[in-house]
Amino acid sequence: MVSAEETAASPPTLADALARLALAEDTLRAIGAGEVDAFVVDDGTHDTMLFSLSTADRPYRLFVESMRDGAATLSSSGIILYANDRLAEMLACTRQSIVGSALADHLAGDLPAAVTRPQAGVWPRAVVEATLLDERGVHVPVLIGSAPLDLERDGLTCLTFTDLTAQKAQDREIARLSVAQELRMAELQAAHEALTVQATHDALTGLPNRGLLVDRIDQALAQARRSGVCTAVYFVDLDGFKRVNDTMGHAAGDLVLQSVARRLSAALRPGDTVARIGGDEFVVLTPGLAGPERATTVSDRLMVELARMSDESPQPIAASIGVSTSVAGRDDAEVLLHEADRAMYEAKSLGGTRVALFDPAFTLLTDQRTDTQGMIEAALDDGRLIAHYQPIIDLPGGAVAGYEALARIRTVGGDILPPSAFIDVAESSGQITPLGAQMLHLACVEADRWGALVPGPGPIVAVNLSGRQFEGGSMHTVVAEALAASGLPPSRLHLELTETAIIDLHPDNLIQLEAIAEMGVQIGLDDFGTGYASLSHLRRLPLSFVKIDQSFVQGIGLSREDEQIVLAVVDLAANLEMRSIAEGVQTPRQLERLTEMGCDQAQGYLIARPMPAGDLPRPPTHRAGIAT
């Protein structure tokens, strides 16, 4: 633009006119394209002002127009005096609608004062985050950069708007991935901890398992080697736990095990360890004891704590505890566990419900048990299990009614081992089941041969059964197979159970006994009077006879009390329609009194000792059957 003074001073020439015409054409062309070279703005605080850009400023304007960021010029009162296309695009409107409007109208929230107001007359440079609000109401996050522009007396601010939408989305995605990664890491950590607990703890009780226990014992021994203190290990095995599972079910058994875990833990110091290593077996570790004598105090406390479980358990629960001690870190975890285990078995062999301290002599006993187990297994494999038979006679008269089969083992060297040499080990090891089955089969086969030698049904054979033979649930099947294989009539087979065996009988075992009785096999109670049988047992079991224990029979003529017990048993059996059989008859006086009392049958050394089948009396001394 040219001032009036300049026009008056020098008259316009043709060149000047042509230049003005070209400028006008450019101006019109720019206006037609939506550009403004000069505009008038009234911002309400100043007089009307004319703002213009000279032709020399166009390269800079073109640069601003082509920026990837939005740009604007802001008056001191916050009015937008200029805006580029990018800013209009960000606000989803035209530049014309932006110019002349207040910047605050396009913001979602307040713009920091550092961008809009000078400080002490100086317009500071600032870079701040803000949010634009476009015409559609969409929020556009931006980074606003401001720089002062001093144009004569009017303070202007040049603003740039960098769109942060993509960056914010990326930041949110990074944050989301970071949170997801943290959650995943937390899940992995939790899974790792769960697997660690699972690998080192018992699932039922939550106690450490054998692996963790061994590690803690070794740590305690390592510390003891430095300090010289005593470490004790207690092997705890529950007595009578099988009865809980058999009579109440495994769910009740699990509750008992959990209660035992709590009881043992409650009896110990915080630094002690209780572990469950399987079944009803627990191990306690007490490190840092002043001396071995303190181990006995701890074991007594454990026994007392377990005794208090009577109110919590449907069956009486007690324990046998074996204790091993190590002073100054002697040996290692496996040695202590092995010693405590041997001591526990010693406590069991003494009747259970007691504490036994490990003694090196236990090693010899354990080795002997191991040797006996090996001998039993070899004898069963080689067919060296044999039977000796002791006659059973009728009273009065003395006719042979049958024989009781008694197990023997013939050694490789030809010696004959009595039951006392192997039966207890067979019971504790579980070998009594195959041994009993083989003995039953052998007795049935030999008894069937006797029947071929005499007319009539032939003599009976009595075979002892252990309560453990019923644990598999198939004792009736074993009996049926033995009868079928031998051809022996069921009526000639009598089975004898001890009183201890019937006390432990599970209802399933009673079903097996009833199935055996239905075959025609007779079942009797052996050693009556020495166990815990009651009238209820005699009433509910399918019994045909009772055998009076030899300890009472041998008291006849010596003890009035023993005679009265024998007489009471004979009368009881008669009243229950059972036969009475006296064991261990050794003198004629005993046999005479038994006859007077009305006892049905007798056996003992006075009559005959147990003998091999080939030495048994021959007919006609055999009698046909036994009346029931």
C-alpha cells in the first residue's frame, strides 16, 4: 500500500500504475483462494487496526501454510488474528471461522497464562499441553508452542499446535501393554509360587513334604556343626488310623490327618518343622536343642497333644513315635530319618502308642526283619511253605474229627521253621496275604486226599485267617478258588479268626465272611477270651464255633478262676448253638474236666503234636464230619 503523501510528492508513472495493477490482480487472486493479505480487526481494546503482509513476506507465509503443525497469531487479548490451514483442519472448520474468534472458544479447558499473558511486559516462550475442541465436539490433544512477536506497540503471540492424537494413542497402547505385561508377570510369579508350594508341600495338610523336610534337616545339621547344638527328628506313625478309613470313610480320615497336622504344629516352637511324608506318617524336626535329653520332652509333648484328639476323631487316635538325635551335625538327613523310622517300628513292635529312642541295636533287628521277608518271599516262590496238622477230637469218645493246619517253612537246608519265626514279620509286611492264600490252597488239596481214604464225608481241615487277608476285599473269592481247585467240599473247610482280627473288621469284611459262610464253609473264633470280642460280635458274625484259649485250659486244676472262665465259655457257646473247642490240652485231668463241663472238642499235646500230613493217623480213626 502507498501513502497519500507519497502520491502527492511524485506523480504516478505508467510503470507505477502497471505495478499497482499487478498487485491488485494478485490480491484478488489471493482473496479468491481464501487468503488474506490485509484485514481489519477490532478486538475491543484498541482502535480499529489494519494488518497487512507485504509481498516480501509471502515466502514465509507459504512456509507457515505448508507446516504439518497448526499455526496462529494471537492478539494480546486472546483473539486469533491468523490461522493456517492445518489449524483449521485440526478444528474441523474453515480458517475464516477461526480468524477473529477467541482462542478460548477452541479449547477444552483453560490455556495456561504463560501462553496468553505477558510477565512484567515480556512475552515468554512456552510449550504446554492442551486440548482443542473441534466443531464436532471432538477433543484433540495438542502441544502448544508460543513465542512473542513485538509489533510496534501491540504485543502478539505466535502459536504452533502439534497434534498429539497419534502420540497419545501410542502412549495409551504402551501403557496398556505395560499393564498387561505387569499382570502377566504377576500371573507368572503367582503360578511359579503355586508350583513351588505344590512341589514342596503336602496338598491335604499344607505341611512341608519329604523333599522340603530333607532340605530343612540338612540346613539344621549344617548350623549344628558350627554351634554344636542337638538336632532331633521324630517319626510319627498313627495307631489305629486304618480303622477310621475303614469304618468312617476316607473323607473322615482326611479330616483326622488335617487335625493331626494342626495338633503337632501347635505343640512346637515357631522354628520347628512338621512334615507329612505319606499316608498317616508325619515327621517333626526340632533344631537347636540344648541336648538329646530335650528330645524326650518334645516327644512326650507330642503324645499329649495327640491324646487330646479324642474329642475330634470318631475313633481313638494315638501314635507310635521314633526319635533320632544328632549332636553337632552328625550324619545327614537321610540317616536321621532312617534311624527315626527304625525306632518307630520298634515302638510299634512293643505294642504301639509309645515313644522309642533310636538304638544301634535296632539296626540288627531291622536287618533281621528284612532277611525274614526275603526268606518268606523265596519260600513262597519255591513252594517251601508246608503244613503240619494237629488232630481235633470229639468229646467224649476221642474220635478224630479233623485237623488244624499250621504253617511251616522248610529252609533251603531242610530245617523246619515254626510260625513264631516268620508270622509276625509276614503280618507287618503284608506278606501274610499271599502266604495265607497259599496255605489255604495247600490244606484244601491235602484234606481232599484224606477224604479218598475213608468212607463218608471225611475229616475237616481248619485253617487260620489273618484280618489283613480281608483288606483286598476278595477273601471269599480266594476261598472259592481254593475249594474249586482242590475239589474239597465246603462243609469240610473250617476257617478260624482271632479276636483281634474281628475287632478290626470293616463292614466290607463282614460281607466277605457272610459270603464264605453261604458257601457252606464254617467260621470260628480262635483264642477266645484273650482279645476284645463281645457278645455283639458273636451275635452279628456268622460263627459256628469258638476255641477256648490254651491259657485258660492249662489253668484247669490249678486256678478256680480259669475253670470258671472255661465253663462260662462252654455254656455261652452252647446257648448260642456253637461248638466249643478247647486248645492246649496237656494233662488227662484237663481232658476229664473239659468232658465234664460239656466241651464239644479238644486239641493239644496230650492228644497229638502237629505233624506232617504223612504222619497223620489212618482210618478207621477218622470220623465222618462234625455236627454243628
